[in-house]
Amino acid sequence: MARYIFIAGGVMSGIGKGVSTAAIAAILKNCGFRASCIKIDPYLNVDAGTMNPVEHGEVFVTDDGLECDQDIGNYERFLDENMYRHNYMTSGQVYQEVIGRERSLGYGGRCVETVPHIPEEVIRRIELAAKKDKADFVLVEIGGTIGEYQNLIFFEAGRMMKLKSPDKVLFVVVSYLPVPHMIGEMKTKPTQHAVRTLNASGIQPDIIIARSALPLDNPRKRKIASFCNIKEDDIISAPDVKSIYEIPVNFERGKISERILTKFNLPVKKSRLVNWQKLGRKIKSVRKEIRIGIVGKYFSTGRFTLSDSYISVIEAVKHSAWHNGLKPNILWLNAEEYEKDSKKLSELDKLDGVIVPGGFGDRGVEGKMGAIGYARRKKIPYLGLCYGMQLAVIEFARSVAKLRQASSTEISARTAYPVVSTLQEQEKNLSEGKFGASMRLGAYPCEIKSGTASFRAYGEKNIVERHRHRYEFNNDFRDKFEKLGLVVAGINPQRNLVEIIELKDHPFFVGVQFHPELKSKPFKPHPLFNEFIKSARANSARQK
Ligand code: GLN
């Protein structure tokens, strides 16, 4: 029978609850267990597909086509395993299911109530995931922070599970301990309050992970132990680290696996984390910098700048840079600045490689195309991801094929040259207002043409990559563009859709309709990113 570890966040969001969950799963896997993860998001959206990335961060996509929270990406990267629909749950899904069941008399005429029927459905889903993943341990990350109204039903589900099987359920609180600079001391009070609020839901944490800028010292540890009713050994110090991949080793320093296994009455197994130690050393040892620019638009919210929207792209660049013995230096380039002043494009000269990642809508597209054209002409290695591929096609159409009005129907519905456009089935979705989970989503096969940069990268003909888009390369323009030097390097064999484009006479200019970044792992960097970084390194050497 599976054991369940609920992970909740105290004090504030954004302190690494997702990576903590992923790290604990990785540690348990290292001890020889099968660990699985579930992310619960308390919002009413059925999935993350319809949300704006500034509000939500990156939308991650699984092989089975689920649009979900970026934490699922952390689980995949740390566990080196695929996640699926059953690893993700939102309030929207839970309520939809319960209401649907009620409508078909599934509750046999009873009054259907928030409690217990909603938490019962949550428990059903958690146990189903345990079964599907044949898990020894299921880590259930509850989104949001303790004290929020909307995640109460998930705590209630955890409480009910613990009541039923006390030796099969643990609660971990990942809390934040601020060190306000005007006080100069680490404060435990917010954590005390978070735990007390959790207690009010009938839950006592078994382990507290103390996130802070600094390591936890003994006086603070004693305070948390005493006020939160927990043993000092069960408090794990988790100071800020340079790289998230140091976290498993750090947690083990605090003996987290020993604490978890002991609490479950299981024999303690040593997790050596040799691969994680090695990775940590590698990350610290790389010296030579590689400068990669990401041209995007989802950066600012008020006075703050966020990079969460491109988290998988950032991680993929890092994995491949380390793999190539390089220190990644990622620079944020705001596409809209290039629209205001195209002279600013010359800053790309200082870069070793340029990426235009996925995106939607027309804001910033002219600036992105400006950057793509600059990389094309100046032979700067370029990797276009999804929208970055479509915009490369449009830029090529306008500049090389001289179709000045060329566009995507996403940007200009009545363009004279719709070089990127929708398939018929998408026309229908759009006209009927069906926007949720209706894009081309999840894993699709792609056949690569030999002799191309992509073939060199993958080293094989048949690949499978993840998609999330509504628009496609318009095959009506294929012959014309190919004659002018555009290489169709990959197609979807079933539907003859263009999945990869490249340019002749360029050291590396590759645009992919899919999202390779979603499959890159620290121990398995993505071949396309590896090849891109390699040519960026060659470009950097050339500049010197
Ligand atoms: N907006 C484009 C489309 O829907 C690209 C999407 C993306 O970059 N993920 O096809």
C-alpha cells in the first residue's frame, strides 16, 4: 500500500514548495522506492491552459496533452520520469466531476455537500494516482499557502486520510523565515502562525522545512520546535542555494529520508545521491560563460520582472550549458524595446546565441521578428521554439521571399500571405469559442530529414516531441520557400505538417513547432539544446 506525504506552504508562495516536493521525491527514488507526485492547484480553472503566463508562470505540457502547472516540470526534471493527467488536480476538475456525478444520480438522491463529497473526490484521485504509478510514496503538493480559503478542502482531504490510516500519511510544511535587514535576525513568528493555522484544520506537521536566506541556527530551531510542537530533528534547514539541483543533497544533510522512513516505521535506507553530488560539483566547476539571449515579452508585473514564464527554457539552457562544460549566462531581451528602437538590436552582437520562445498574440511580435532577422543576417545561432519557429517563417517570407504582407492569421486574420495559419479543425474551435484544451497538445511523432542540423543533434530519424499551439506552417508556401533556402527538416508523418525548419548557409538556425525544452532533464539534457549551445560556443570563439 502506498504512503502519502502532503506538502503545504507556510507564510508565502514562491519559496520553492514545488522543488522541495520534487527533491524529496528524488531522494526517496534514490533510496530505491517508487515515488510519484501530484500537484493540486486550488483555482477553479480546469487546467492551466487558459491562463496568462504573467499571472500563472509557464504552462507545462505532458506527453498525454495536459496543460498544467510548471511544478509538474520540476517533478519530471528531478525524478527523470514522465508525469500524466493523474498527477495534476485543480478545484475546477474536482467540482466538475462531483457535479457531473450528481447530475447522473451518482449520489443516489443524497444531498451533495462541499464536505465530505469534495474531499472524498480529492482522495479518490490521489489514491488512483498511487495505483496508476504503482507508487510506494505519493507526494501531494497543495498549491497556495496555509490560511487561504480556497485550499481548505485539500487539507480536509489530507486530514481525512490521516484519520483513516495514521501510519500511512505525513504532513510536511515548507515555511519561510524572513531575515529583515533592519532587524538583522531570522524571525520564526510567521512560521509559528502558519503552523497554528494548520493546527486549526486538525493537522499537525510532522516535518518543517525551514526556507530562508540563511541556514537555520540552534536558537531558532529550538523556538520552532517548541512553538510548533515538533522535534528539533524534524526541522530541516533549507537556506537559499545557487542552483535548485543542490537541494536534494542539502535536504539529505538534514537527514530528511531518515526522518520520513522512521516516521513510516520503515527501515532506514541510505540515499547516497552520488549523481546529485556529481551534478552539484559540475555546476560549481564550470567557468567559461556562454551568453544566451531570450527574446520575450512576459517579463514585467508592476515594478517587478519575472522569468517564471520561461522556466523550462531556462532550465534546458542550463542543462545543456553544463553538459558542454559552460556557465550559462541568460539575458532577458524585451521584444517591445526593439519595436521602439531597432538600433537596440545591435546588443545581440554581444550574445553567443539567441532564443525566441513560445508565445501568443500580436504584442511584441515585430520586435521578435527584428531579432530573428538580425540573427539570420549576422549568423548568430538561433533556436526558435513554437512561436519562435512561426515568426522565423514569417520573417523569412517577408525578407527573403519578399512577401512583405506575410503574417500568421493569429496576428493578422486577413493577411494576403498567411504563411502560418490554422488547420480546419482549429477554425471550428475558434468560431465556436472552444478555447480550453483545444490546441494541438501533447506528444506527436516527427520524422527528421538526414543531413540537417536537427538530424545531427538527435542522431536519429524518428523523434517524439510535445506540442502546444493552434497555428501551423502553411504548406501552400513550402515549395517556394524551399527553393529560396529554407529547409524543411522535420515533418509529422501522419499529417504532413512542418515541424522543423532550418536555414541553409547559417551555422545554426533551427525553428521547431514543438517544445523541446519540456523534455530536457539535468541528467539528460536535450539534444537540440546541446547542439544549439555547441554552435553558440563556436560563435563565441569566433567573436574573439
Ligand atoms: N501562438 C502560436 C500558436 O498558437 C504559438 C504557440 C506557442 O508558442 N506555444 O500556434
